[in-house]
Amino acid sequence: MGNVALDLADKFKSVGVTTVYGEVVDVDGVKIVPVALTSYGFGAGEGDASGDMKGENSAGAKGGGGGGGGMSVPVGAYIRTGSTVRFEPNLISLLAVGVPLVCVAGTALKGIIRALKK
């Protein structure tokens, strides 16, 4: 059995800039480059038990496993018209990311204010 961690790393080798910046789309002379926030992770484990484990015969036992996950949030697009380039945000994604951020910041600020009052 091969090393599971190395097998997973080989599969994710090609993940890079193309994951964050999509292919350029040309619409009536306007070039659009989609932009996304991406995150991924993976883990793996391997085992090889031999001998007696609490009365169970596990001679020659082998094990292995791995898993991973990822996410992608479209944050907007770069739009090029002639020589002008501007960023157009995806407001729904920014709200989805911003609301939890504001809640955490508000809770932290409340705690800081309470600590300063004491």
C-alpha cells in the first residue's frame, strides 16, 4: 500500500492560481476574470498492527485512510474595458462572509469595553 499522504499531495499539486482566478471570459470586448476565495485541506493516516492486541489476533493487519475537503466563495470579478480595470464585488458573498465577521468583532468589542470599565 502506498503512502496515502503523498498520494493526496500529488492530487492537489495542480491547485494554485487557477483555483482563485478563473478563466478570462470575453463578452463584447469586455474581459471578465472571476475571483474566488478558496480553501482546502486534507489529512491521512496509516497503520500496520502486528502481534496480539488484547487477545485479538491482528497478525498482518494493515490500515490506512484519508480525507479532504474544500470550499470556494465567489468574491467578485475583475472587469477590463479598454485600458480600464475595475473590481466588481459579489455583494451576496460579501454579506455572507461579512455578517459573521461583524458578529465576532462586535462580541469582541463588547468584551473589551467591559474589561476596560472594570
